[in-house]
Amino acid sequence: MADEKKSAEEEEKEKPEAEGEEGAEEKPKKKLPVMAIAIVVLVLVGIALAGGIAYFVASKLVTSSKNDDGGSAARYHDPGVFVKLGDPKEGILVNVGGVKAGHFLKIGIMIEMNPGKKEVITEGKLNPVAETKLMDTVLHILRSEPLDGYDASKQDALKEKIKTEVNHELGEGTVYGVYITSFVLQ
């Protein structure tokens, strides 16, 4: 009987080991696909992050290089149509600094317009409606500018303000550049 108890105990010990071995074989089989999927997902996420970072860095480098060279990329465009504002010989004559200030500005302004804007330029000429809006906008800017705004050091800011406001009025991309050809403040 003692032998029977020992053999029964040994059989029971062998059964869990046999079942454990089968269970042990099944666990790695189940863990292996889960681990493989996790590794693949992590690799894909890493590649996506690396691509995103590379795109971000490259776009910042391109943007900063355009800003460093003075925006040379904006200079390369179709040849524009030049429009002289005001009288062909005299330009624009306007009082500045308020009605009571008694200061007058005689200024010649050339505006380089985008020839692709068909609603503004047709056959190389400015449409009458666009011309009226253009003159109104420029005169408003010149009249509302304080006297110290006409200082020579602030000329670029004045040209940029004219360009921005005219583009806002006539549509973005309408004006390529603003050029001051004559300037007399009295």
C-alpha cells in the first residue's frame, strides 16, 4: 500500500508537470505574437515620429533661409504691371498732419501689380474700379500717417503699410511691391 501511495503521488506530481509543460509551451506561443505586434507598433510609431520631426526641422530651415536672404523667394514672380498713382508728371499732392497742420506732401508712387489678377488688371491696364479703390486706400494711408511717419528711416514701413492695405482691399497677392519715386514734404 505504501508503494501504491508513492506511485499515486508520483503520478499526480508527473501530471501537473506534464500539464505545466503543455501550459508553458502555450504561454510562449501566445506571448510571442503579442510581443511581435508590440514591437512592430513601437517601430512604426518611432518611424512616424522621426518623419514628423524631420519634416518640422526641414520646414523651419527653409523658412529661416527665406527670411535670412531678405525674402528672395518672393522676388521671383511673373513680371508685374507698373502703375503710377496720381498725376503722371506730378504724382500725388496731399495735406498731411491734419487740416490745421499746414504740411503738404508731394509724392510719386509706383505700384507693381500682379498681372494674373484679371479682376484688377486687363490688357496691362488697371480697371477703373480697382484704380478708385487703390487711390482711396493710398490717400487714406498718406493722410492718416503722423508727420514723424514720413521720416526717411520709416520709408520701408510706409511702403509695407501701403502694400498690405492695398492687398487687403483688392485681394491678397495683387501688389508685388511699392516704390516711392519722388518725395517732397513741405
